[in-house]
Amino acid sequence: MVKKQGVKISTIDSTHNPALTRMYFSNGGEIIGRFCILFSQLLMLGVIIIISASFGALAASKLPIPAIFNEFGIADGAFRAITVVIASCGVIFSLVFVIPTLIVRNIKLVKRVGIIYNTIGILFTVLLLVLSIFCYFYLPVKFNLPGIILAGGTVILVFIGSLLLWTSALQQQHRLNKALTTSILFKNNLADEEV
């Protein structure tokens, strides 16, 4: 609150006003960034399913199961169980990315989500790419080459999406600060003219 010769001029604190800092599908960069993140999660699910099938096949082939039990399908059951467990963990981790992308609605949180995706998200997707390359060279599953392609696409989409979210939030904050400064200067000039 600024007081100038008997006239009170209220300033708006932009960091605590949710109406001013609202940012939810508000500009092109943010919209493209959010869709890149969401689409990358679909690709990530495909990569996780391919990797889990590869590692499940490896684990099932290395399990010490007597030949008599293979007659009853225990090795097949172990393979399916390992695949389901690994894929379920991947789906849960993917939801950790999807939910914030859909629910963050202000500038500060969009900036933070962009930074988190650009660090943790990139590290995780690069790890998936490395695992896909490992599976392609060392595990005999025919879908490992598409897994590498999907993992590479995931890395690119997470990077582009997080960068777009972060820069869009910075631009929105810059516009908001400029508008608030202009508004305060206008109010000050108006108050000077009235006095």
C-alpha cells in the first residue's frame, strides 16, 4: 500500500494472487509443452512394457525351475508375473509425470514442473534409452529395436516439453510484472493529477 499526499494506492502482490498468476493452457508454448509431456508418457509406457518383457524373459530363463514344473507352466507364469510387476511400476512412475502436467495452474508451479521434468525426467528417459539399447544387444526379444526408437522419442519429447513449459512460465511472469508496473505507474500518475 502506497500513500501519497492523502491518496492511498494499493499495489497488487502478484505472487499471492491466484487470479493473476493463473496459467493453464493459456499460450501456445505452454499448450505444446503440456502435450509433448503427455505424449512422451504414452511413448514411455511402450518403452517400459518392452523393457519389462525383455527383463521378464531373462529372469524367467535364469530361474532355477525344475523341468517337471515347466510342464505345468510355472516358467511362463513367472515370466508373466515379472513382466506385470515391472510394467506396473513403470505405469505408476509415468503417472507421477502425467498428474502434475494436468493439475498445475499457476506460473510458479509451471516453472517448477518444467525444471523438474528437465532434470529428473531427462535422467529417467535417458536411463530408459540405455536400458533399451542394452536389451537390443543382449536380450533376444524382437521388439527391442522399436523400444530404442520409442525411448529416443521420449527423451526428445520430455526435453522439448519441459523447456517449453519453463520458458512459457518465464514469459508469462515477465508479461505480468510489466503489466503490474504499468498499472502502478498509471495509478501514481492519476493520483498526482487528482492532487
